Amino acid sequence: MKCCRGRLFTRWRRVFLFAVTVHAAWFRQWEGKPGRFFRERQVCFGERTGWRAVFGAGMLHEWRREGNTMIKLVDVEKTYYSKAGDIEALKKTNIEVREGEIFGIIGLSGAGKSTLIRCINMLEVPTGGKVFVDGEELTSMNEAQLRKARQNIGMIFQHFNLLASRTVYDNVAFPLEIQGMPREQISRRVAELLDMVQLKERADYYPSQLSGGQKQRVGIARALASNPKVLLSDEATSALDPQTTKSILQLLRDINKRLNLTIVMITHQMEVVKEICDRVAVIENGLIIEEGSVYKVFTEPQKETTKEFVKTVNDIKIPPIIDTASMKQAYFPGSRLLVNLTFLDSGDAEEGKEKSAGADQPLVSAIIKKFGVDVNILSGKVDYLKDMPYGTLLVELIGDEKSIAESVRYAKDAGVKVEVIGYVG
Ligand SMILES: Nc1ncnc2c1ncn2[C@@H]1O[C@H](COP(=O)(O)OP(=O)(O)OP(=O)(O)O)[C@@H](O)[C@H]1O
Ligand SMILES: [Mg+2]
């Protein structure tokens, strides 16, 4: 209740400050009060109504601005200063994470991922720029305000960071004890959290008696103890085997849906991004080099690093019977064109998505009939980008140069992603 009142007060304070700012701007612009501004335009209401209009506009703006942005980084920079030399770990970074989404940040080792995520909760203080979480500017807060704001931001780590001398129960209870929550309330909350991460039976175990996956579940329960709106995950699955990784990702997806929790996932595994993220940013040498919906980044990677990441989960395996040594990029008599076709579910069009030919459209038979081209299917599979199914077909197009070119154009026009690999003999 105390916390709600605090938040309400902060919100109203912001609205009030905004209204004052807007009015000051109007005052400068029209050298008069808003009442006068409206009067001059023969709007029939009194001076007070002008003030109310300003106040209303301020509130509307505030409401819209908060709409659904949960995290906003504006020109955030981080330089580590040392005698050995300064390291610019983060260069002017701008990111906006929407409420309730799972946002991935992928990059190679040393790219600046941990620095970036630690700037979000100010474990690292940026050397430049501003950080906003849930509409509050963290970069302008004092220590006490930060401690309070951090209750809204949970964090999980690659090596779990559990307290070895405390049981599972005590680890999860720890942040609540620090907040000064009464014992019975802590007991209820911890039981609830352990139930959520399916570790009720292990409450009295010590971290050393748990598997990696179980330790991370404890980490997740502890991170969620104070009911945060944001969960930051720094390589939380990197120390786990593929099976356990899947189960932890599934748990994070469930929590994201159930609690409308905003999650930022730092990772160097494209598999993680593909499995649970809605949008992704690629970081390299402290710079965001590419950003967009997972669909867009996955199907149309622009930068070399991004292409390499996509390859790790979507590499086209050309069967050994194909003589790739003689492959050419131009047609030669008697050659076949090797292409990889990607079909996406056309149902859920979103940012950056083209309307795509779904599995219901007989593309292959249409190409055969329309252009007299033979299609030899070499391999095919169905995969998922989060919940969105997509299929890939590796085929050879056999025919004359013109018919092959027309077939490729036809497939592209139908919304199929066509990756031309080359002509083989
Ligand atoms: N406390 C520090 N003092 C000095 N330099 C640092 C510090 N922390 C990180 N760096 C440097 O900043 C750069 C980015 O490091 P960061 O830990 O953010 O990378 P990362 O992408 O998380 O890498 P990894 O995948 O290996 O965890 C690196 O060059 C690193 O050496
Ligand atoms: Mg790191």
C-alpha cells in the first residue's frame, strides 16, 4: 500500500511537472497565459479552463508516453577508465523495450552485453546518457531512490549467484528480509514462488545439493520475490545443457505470459533468441548494429555478425551428392539453380513481415506448371520462431535460364523468401 501510494505520488508529481513545463513553453511562445491564448482565438471559456486544458494535455501526453515502453536507454555510454587505458564498453546506445515483451540482446564475448544490462539496473553507472525504467529516470536518482527502484527490476545470472550457506527457502526469502517484510508474509510469498518454479520439495536443500537447472530456478524465484516489472537475464542458460536450457526458457515464457513481465535476455546463443524473444538487438564492440523483430532479423540479417548468428541455427546443409566445388553464381548451359525457400505463416503479420505464402499455397506445382521448370526437392523441415512456424525447402530448379529466373521472381512475389545459393552442374 505504501509502495502504491509512493508510485501514485511520483506519477502525479511527474504529471504536475510536465503541466508546468508545457505551460512555461506556451507562456514563452504566446507571451501570455493559456487563458489569453484561447481568448484570442475566441474560444469561449475562462482562464481556468485554459489551465485545465494544459493539465489535461500533460496527462494525456504522460499516459501516451508511458503507454507501453518499459525500458528506455537514451544515448547510454559506459567507459571503464584504468591506468592500462580506457575501454569504451558501450557507445551511445538507444534501446526501447516494450512492456510485456521478451527482448533479446545478442553479441559475441566482450561485445558489451553485460555492461549494457548492468546499466539498466545501474549496477554499472553509465558515463553518459539516460536510463528510464517504468517511466522513472534511474540516472538522476540518489542511492535510496535507486534501492527502491531496483525492487522493480529482478536479475538472474549465468552462475546463479546463490548464497551457498543458505537453503533454497532462505535464498528466496533474502531480498524480502532486506525489504523488512514480516515473517509470515515472507513464508507465504516464498511458498508461492517455489511453487511457481516447481521446487516446493527442495525448500530445505542447499545450493550444492541442486542441479544447474534447479539452481537457476531458485535464482528466478529470488529475482521475482519483490514482484518486479522487469527481469534482466545475463546469460542465464549459458551454463546449462540443451535440455535444461529448454526447460528454463519455457519457465521464463510462462512467467512472461502469466505476469506480463518484461524480460531482457542477454545471450550469445541464437537458439535462445529464436526460442523465446519477440525482438532482438545485435551488439558488437559496444554498438547496437542491428535491431528488429526476431522474424526480421532472422530472415533478413543485414550485418555479417548477425548472419553468422543466424547461421548457427539455420545453416543450410547441402547434401554431398551436389557438387558444390563447381558451383557458379551465373547460369551455364545444363546447370541447375540451387535455392533455399522459406515459407512463413502468413497469419500473423507484424513489424517488418512481408505477407508470405503459407503451406496452403501450392508454390512448387505452380512453378512446374507455369514455367515448365522441374523442381527437385533435396531437403525440408518445419521449425519455429517463438510460436510462429516456418518451413524451409532446399530445391534445385531445372530448366532454361529464363524460366528459372521467372520461377525465382514468382516465388518472391508470392512472399516466399528465396535464398539463391548458386548454379551447379
Ligand atoms: N569492470 C571493468 N573494468 C574494465 N573493463 C571492463 C570491466 N567490465 C567489462 N570491461 C570490458 O568491457 C568490454 C565489455 O565487457 P562485457 O563484460 O560487457 O562483455 P560481454 O559482452 O558481456 O562479454 P561475455 O559474453 O564474455 O560475458 C570488454 O572489453 C571488457 O574487458
Ligand atoms: Mg557478459
